[in-house]
Amino acid sequence: MQVLARHVDGFLTFMFNLMKECLIFSLLSDNLEELEINSQNYPALKQFSYYKSFFLARTSQETRIETSLLTFSVLHEEIIKRDDLK
């Protein structure tokens, strides 16, 4: 993930939006049907097949929240390293 964040334009934005939506969904609900009902609130998650996603379908709320927060930490470090984003 760090290599992609350093060299692929748009990756930081994509990962930030994906993890933000995952975090919001995980804090508000643990029901995957909620994603389908309110798909307009989760455009980044909508790009993935909700029920086929191992991460969404087979992990606990706590795991998704911790993973999202850890991803934010990694992205923060990469933003600091990129001069074009300062």
C-alpha cells in the first residue's frame, strides 16, 4: 500500500474515501443490507460487490474499524512524505 501511495496519483484519495465509508458503515451498522438500501451514502463501497467482499461480509465491526484507523495512519505518513501534498 505504501508503494502505491507514493507513486500512483489518486490512490491516497481512493483509499481515504474507501476507508472513511467503511468506518462510517461499521460505526452505524453491521448489516450488509444497509449498504444496499443506502448505497448512495457509500459510493466507494458501492464499487465493490458487497456480499462477495471478505472484508465486509466476514469480519467483525471492531476489525473493520481498527483496519480503517490503521489505514488512516499509514495514509497520513505517506502524505507527510509527499512534497506535492504538503
